[in-house]
Amino acid sequence: DLTFPEQVDFGELEDKLQERMHEHTVMEVAGVGATTRKGPPVKIEVSLSRKGAHNVTRICNLEAYGLDVQGIGDELKKKLNCTVHIEDMPGKNVKDKMMQLQGHVDQELADYLLSRYGIPKSFMSVK
């Protein structure tokens, strides 16, 4: 049989409540609005690699900021004058998309995200 205390110290009550809470993150991006996700904030992953004889930039986690990957792809295609390929992330129940740009354009992407959406470079991880 469980017995519950009739009086509890406020600090102890606060600690118990903190244990049961889940971390959520709200991302507010200029022109898009607020997006709420479970867990800590996710960084935009930018990876630079080679595919055959071409340099390639892959970008993931744009949806975490509420951004439209297809719309950004069309804008970057015109702005950077490069080919853009958008595909689903690997996995079964994944709704996120991955954008692939021709050339090493990590600096241009950082400048674009800062000027258009106000996302600083500290929210990006370049590999």
C-alpha cells in the first residue's frame, strides 16, 4: 500500500517534476514561424565530399527549423548556379529530406541562411 506525504519541501517537489519532464526545443526562424521538436536543438549538418570527379555538398536537418527543402533548393539553384538533387533520408519512417548541391558551397550556404532566415553559422556543423 502506497502512502503519500502530506507536506513536501518546494525544492524537492521541483526536483521530482524536473525528473519527469521531457526536453523540447522551439526554433523561431524569420519568415517561417516557430517549430517545436522533442529533444535538444538539432544542428544543420553540412558534409563536403567527392562523387566521382565532382565536389558535392550534402545538407541535412533543414526540416528541424521549419524550412521547405524544395523551396530552398530552387532558390539555391538560381543563386549559386549549380545542380540541386533532393532525396529522402535513409530509413523506413523518416520524413526528412537531404539536399545535395554540386560543388563545395558551405560558405555560400551559411551566408544565405543568415541573410534569408537569420540562422547563424553556429547552428551548422560542417564535416
